[in-house]
Amino acid sequence: LIARVKSAAAGSAVSARNRAIIAGIGDDCCVLRLPAGHEALITTDFSLEGVHFRRDWESAEATGHRCLARGLSDIAAMGGTPLAAFLSLALPPDLRQQWVDGFMRGLLKLAKEFGVGLAGGDTAASRTGVIADIIVVGSAPKGSAVMRSGARPGDSIYVTGRLGAAARRISELASARQRRWPDVLRTALPEPRIKIGERLRQRRLASAMIDVSDGLSTDLSHICEESGVGAEIHADRVPRAQVVGLRQPVDLRFALHGGDDYELLFTAKPSAKIPLGIAGVPVTKVGLITRSKQMVLIAHGGARQTLRPRGWEHFGRRS
Ligand SMILES: [Mg+2]
């Protein structure tokens, strides 16, 4: 099993677009070369069976894809460029080889798409479910990484893409009884917004940025905390996902609090010229940063209510 993971990974360590990996799998450490004048960005994310994914709810490819997408999305949220990924994988002894092959296929396909080599990792036996820990190393020119702490009162709040599809799917799966899921539940795999993050960083358009991994309300609260500010969100401006087969976009609660979307949430000075779309993805202004240190949701008619960070609690933790 381990040998197969290694050989699958080894094939990906060298890629045409990425000369960062000087020594990858096969030595005690990976040797990485950062572009001159750049700083390293490093992020780690767990994908735990029963907490972040269920093997009976999606294909192994989708789980592998999302495992790496979580890390790449964090690099995107800083405006960085991903260079290399590292995977530590603990597998139950009775796990079918087919699942592992599918997981690695999904992960490595996404890695290739972004020119990221899998440059190391570890494998072990797990006494519980599958445990995957992905580490992604990226880089950004010195001093240019976009932080969560840069939002100022008066800044506009923007979000890329549309929100809520993943949360709606999970809610449907959790309430369904059948084991074969209807097509409507097939969701597009999240596409890390690397290009958008890079563009915003290069043009210095974003004052603060985060990726929407836990839900708009929760991730916005992180920007507010780190920046020492508050926010107003207009409910009718939040871009809600359109799910295949359904006429209406998803409920507002999925778009506001649903996780696993991996879109970017950023703020920009009022004077910044933010395009309506970047790299083919819509960019929507959803609200304003305020001095009040509170988050407020403004309804269509103008009624205001407190917006609480009620973002995605992974289904294993839900009561
Ligand atoms: Mg993040």
C-alpha cells in the first residue's frame, strides 16, 4: 500500500512549471528553492474520515481532490503561489487498495493542474478511519502576502464565485436515507482560487483576505477579529450557488454559514477598482467594513440583525 502511494507521488515530484523542488521524495527532507526575494507560505490541513469526509458520500477521487484543495485555497488566500505539497496519510489496514488509488489520483490530478509537486510525506496504519494531513508550501514576494488583519472601516467586502453548494449537498446527504444519491447532489469539485489571489496581491487590490472554508459568517468574523473592525453584509447581495436540477439558488443560510466552498473573501479600499470578474469568476460586493466591531446582516427591506459566526461545523462535530 505504502509503496504504491510513494510511487504515485514520486511521479509528480518534478513538474515542468515548477523548479522549486531540488530534492523531493527519497531523501530525509525535501530541499525547496524559493524564488529570489520571496517568503515561504506554509499551511497544514487535516482531512479526517467521519469529520471532513465520508467514504460512502463521495468518490475517493473527490476526497483526494478536496484534501489538496484545502491547502491550495489557504495559499490563494494569502495571494501566494503554491510550490510543493506534502502528504501524511494513515490508513486502516482493511482499506481497499482501490480507494487509495482513487484518492491519490484525485489529489495528484489537482496537483498537476497547479504545477505543484508532491514532494514528501509519511504513511502509517490507522486504528480508526483514514487520516490525511496535507501541507502546502507556497511563496509570495517579500512583504506582499495578504493578511487577515488589513481591513479598515470604510473598506468594501467582496466574495468570489457563489456560495452554499457544498453545504446544501451535505445537508441533503445527511437527511437522505438511500445509499445511491441523485444526480442533483453531485457537486462541482472546489477549484482553489490561486489565480485570483495572485492577481489581487500583484495589483495590491485587497486590504485583507481569507478563504471561505468554514462559511462566510465565520470566515468574515476572523477578518473582523484580526483587523479589529466590524462588518455589514447585505443579505440580497450574497451570491448564492445554483445547484444543477434546482430552479432556485440555495437558501441564504447555506450561502452565509456553509463551509467547503473555497471561494475568497476579501476587503478593499473604497478607491480600489475591483473588476466584476477575475479569471472568469464573478466577484461580488457584499458589504462594508465598519468601526463597530460587530457583524450585522441587513435584510432586503433594510432591517438589521446581528450576524453570528455560525459557519460550518464539520458533520462529525454536529450534535
Ligand atoms: Mg483558510
